[in-house]
Amino acid sequence: MAATDLAGEPKTWKAYSIARHLTDAGINVVGTYHANEDEAKAAEIALSHEKAKLRMLQLDIANHTSFTDFAQRVKALLANEFGLQGLNYVVQNAGNIIHTRFDAATSEQLDNQYNIHFKGPYLLTVALLPLLRDGGRILNITSAATRFYLTDHGPYSAMKAATEVISLYMAKELGERGITVNAVAPGAVASDFGGGLVRDDATVNKSLADITPLGRVGQPDDIGAAVRALLSDDMLWVNGQRIEVTGGQSL
């Protein structure tokens, strides 16, 4: 049983791919969405089958005061829908991006990136810990932009870097429960993220493909497959790591 954030995004977003890879592997998924209930219900229908089901719950990752109630809703859903008492995995992948130079970012923009990329996932993980079984797994989706410079990515990348640091502390401090914690850092992906820039702008797509040894940008399924692999029993000894999924972008 896994909890992850789909954010009500279309099929070309990596969160959708993550959920599809998990349900295809027979893992029931509790996903979250921010506002688009119709898209969330469509995802439930599309990704539920005889092997596993997807169920969606509304959540505003920037509103940390709602997390205690949300954890209770997850607990009730697990019991009523799946006959389970807890989670095996937590995948934190909610996100957005505000493109700005560091010296042009407003206080409101910084608060937005902090709440959505660091404070929200941090406190949501804390709220879900009582539901996560001993020996479970936590994956925090960060960004390859913590390793190299990308224009107007400063505030976004800084918050992702903070998540990578706290992932190390989480791995150390949750080790007593046998819980592993890793950070997955995708590179450029042809998805809806950032308004679909990498997917839809041929010039941007080519420029990023040109600095990737494998000669293309990532696809949502590249990320979904990596998450599924890292949650498999073959990866039980991987802990406290930042795992970049970029095709070698900007080596």
C-alpha cells in the first residue's frame, strides 16, 4: 500500500506514471489531488484494475494544519476500502515551480516554494509516520537542478536541496524502525510540469537533449519505472541516497 500525490494532473505528468507503475505491480495506491476532482476520479477509473486500485483524496500540501485530519482520512480509507491498518510506502512528489532569479523572488514566492516543496512534505511525512509500517519505505522526489545551474530555478532548487538534506536525517533517525528514506532527483522530463515547457517547446527540448548523453529528455515513464524499482524488495539495502534519474543530463 502506497501513498503518493497525483495533484490531479493529466496523464503526461510523472505522478500519473508513478501511480500506474505501482498499480500495475499490484500495489494499491492512495493518491492526492489539490483541486481537480474530475481529473482525480478519471485517474481512479483509468488506473484501477484487478491487480490493484487507486483511490484519491483531496489535499492542499501547502496547508499543514490539515495534515492531522488527512492522516485520519487515510487511516479510514485503508480500513474501509482495503482492509489494511497501515502503509508500506510514502512517496512525496507534489510540486510546482515559480521561475525567477534569486534577486527578483518576492517573499510570497519564496513562501510558496517553501510550503509546497519542503514544509508541506516534511510535516505530511510526520503526520503519516504512525501509519507507515516498520520496514517501510519513504521516497522524496527532488530535482536534478540541485546539482547544476538552470536559469530562474534558484528558489525551487533550494527547497529541493533542503529536502535532500532532511532525507539523510530521516534515514538515520527512522533506521531504528527499519524504514529506508531516499531522494529521487529527476532531470528534464517531457511532462506538464512548468507549463509543459520541456514537452512543448521544441527548442528547449532539443537544448536539454543535447546536454544529455542518451540524446533525449526524460519521459514520465522513466520516473515511474525508477520509483517502482526503488520500492521493490531488490532495493531494501538502498538507504539515505540521492538517486538521480536524468539519463546523465549535464555530466
